[in-house]
Amino acid sequence: MSAPAQRITIKEVAAAAGVSKGAVSIAFNHKPGLSEATRERIFTVARELGWAPNSSARSLSTRRADTVGLALCRPARLLGLEPFYMDFISGIESVLAERSCSLLLRLVSSLDEEIALQETWWRERQVGGSILVDFHRDDPRIGPLKELGIPAVAVGHPDLTGGIPSIWTDDAAAVAEAVRYLAALGHRRIARVGGPAGLGHSAIRERAFQDTLGELGLQPTPPVTTGFAGEEGARATRSLLLRRERPTAIVYDNDIMAVAGLGVAAEMGVAVPDELSLLAWDDSQLCRLTHPTLSAMSHDVHGFGAEVARELFDVIAGRPVRPRPVMTPSLTPRASTGVPRAVAG
């Protein structure tokens, strides 16, 4: 019978990384005092040796810096269908795995429920920090969570996040690119199906959409706001196509609504792209599986989630962070957009 494998110790990890045992402890407790290069070297050595800190021992002396909280105010059914959050969470998890940390994910029904949940997590020492998403204008979470003192990173424009360290994608620039592209194809009646009016990023996109129409001398279109579910996108598309002067192009706030809109166009006998061009936000596998394939605004959602997680660890460690846009979604043209028939003819 073979002898049991010897357990790797923190002393061996420290020796292999060329640092002290204290430095290893600092790295895994996400405290300041190490360069980023040294911290990453310690994580790499620990991973290669198969060593992880004893989480139960750590929790006796520290707040659970090995656990990150994320609350989503979304229906469970929709979350399972929405590729964006699956990619975003996988990006977060990729960074947590490097640091032997875990994600505490909860779905909530309201922002008030999220505030109560964050307070419980922090006071009961369940998390070392939280990722905050889906900011609203005058978001009610800002005051209570700043007063609570929980380390947090806000995914949203600084205009929405009230001084909480923030990271975001430049949606306004991306919307402007989408509208200019459609206008260059010859579209003059362009509509947008947006998410809930209260969501800050939806409002930012709508403002950029209307501003760009104005700059190009195109007629402003009334906002069409709805939820992110497919049936809501279908309903919005149907209402647009029943208008006396229906649009020749529609921009959607997510991929699920765009796929549903493509189905409605087929149902109503509207040819895509000859009579109607469709463009989705958040490119995903869904956009490549439809017929015709859907043009989309693309960005690395997995990489964005990873960057958000790294930013949170900087906040937890007390390192200075600055608000910044991480990336700008870019246009990926596919078969669902083209020159409208009236122009082509």
C-alpha cells in the first residue's frame, strides 16, 4: 500500500516563490504590501504545487476575503437564457479560481432586497467585497452601501455609481457607431428596442441613439422600452412593424430580443435584410446560429468580467483605483443588415 501523498505547506510555497511565509499570507488575504508581480508569482507557484490556504482557519481571523458577492435583480428563467451574464460570471470565476476564491451569487427581486442582502453578507462576514451591477438613475443602493463600508466595484458609468469605484464599457460610442453604420447603408428610419427605462445603461444608450440621429439629420424615433425577454422583444418588434411608417432598421438592447425580432419579421413576411435590417447588442453564439445571421455589437464579455474581478481585489487590498471604461463594443456586420430595397432599387 503506497504512503499517502504529503501535503504541501505554506513554507514550501514561500520557498518556491522566493518570498516569506508572511508574503504568501498577504497575497492570499488580498492585503496591500506586495507588488502585483510578486502577488501573481505566489498565485502561480501555489497553483502549480496544488496548494490552497485553509479557508476555515482564515475565516477565524479575517473577513471572508476568499468570497466575492454578486446579487442580480433578474428572474431566474431569464438569467438562464441570457448569454451576457453567463459569459460575465465565467470571466469573474476565471480570476477567482486563480486566487482560490469563490463567488457567492444570489438572485433578488428588488434593489431593496439587494441592500438588505449586502448588509447581511457584510455584517456576518460572508464576503470580502461585492460586485454591483445594473445601476439605475438615483440608485437607492449607493447611500446604504457606502455607509456600510463594504468594498465594492460598480459596473456602470460614474454618472450612475455615486463615487463607488466603477468600471464600464463605452456604450454611447458603440451606439453612435451602430447608427452611423445603418445610416451609411441608406437607412433613414431607424428604431431602437431598449431595456427597462430605469436602467442607467439603457438611458445612456437611448440618449446616444437620439443624439446621433440628430447629428445625421435623421428623424428622431419615439423610445421603445421593454424587458430583456424574448417575448417582450417580439411584442416591441411587432408594434414597430405595424406602424404606418415602419422602420427599415432596428437596434436591440440584447441578443435575445433581436432573435425574437427576427422571428416576428419572418412571421409578418418582412424580408431581412432587404426590407428590414436588425442589429443586436452583446454578440453571442445565438447571433451566429440564426438565419440570416445577426449583426451585433461585440465585446469580450468574459474578459470584462475578469477585469471587474481584478478591480475588486484592488479595492479590497486598498490599492488606488480610478474609474475607467474598459472597452468599447465594436460592430460585427453579418447577413441581417444591408442596403434597404428602396435604396438598392
